[in-house]
Amino acid sequence: MPRKVSQLAARPNVGLSIVSGNCVMVVAGTASTSRDPDLIRRLWHPTYRAWFPHGAADREATVIQVTVERIDYWEPPGSRFVP
């Protein structure tokens, strides 16, 4: 089992950070993994070969799904965004 997959199995709580310009979004949730070949083929994109050289059939290809529990969003004062 790849190291990251075993880490997620042991500690599934995750945080994802997305930064664009001065804006930041943090997503917190619980991760689960799947090695369902049909799901991997459906989500596959050719650029993933950089990490999985054998394509969608690579034995280490795994889908990580995050069930979102919380989203925090920050942007600088004076922004045009109004929540």
C-alpha cells in the first residue's frame, strides 16, 4: 500500500488549502480512498502519467475523496466579494 494511502487510513482528517492571489480557501474534512478501476478510468486525465506512468491501470493509482465538513475563505479588505 502506498505510504500516503496508509497515512490516510490511519488519520483520515485532512485539510486542503487553495491560494489564488491574496485569497485563501481552506477545506477541512474526512478522506477516504478507492481503487475502483472503473472510477479511476472515469476520472483519469493523461497528465496524471507524470505520477502514474502505467496509466489508469497503474497498480498504485488511487482516488482520494474528501467529505467536506468545513470551508473557510479569506480575502483582503476592499474586495468586491460580499458573502
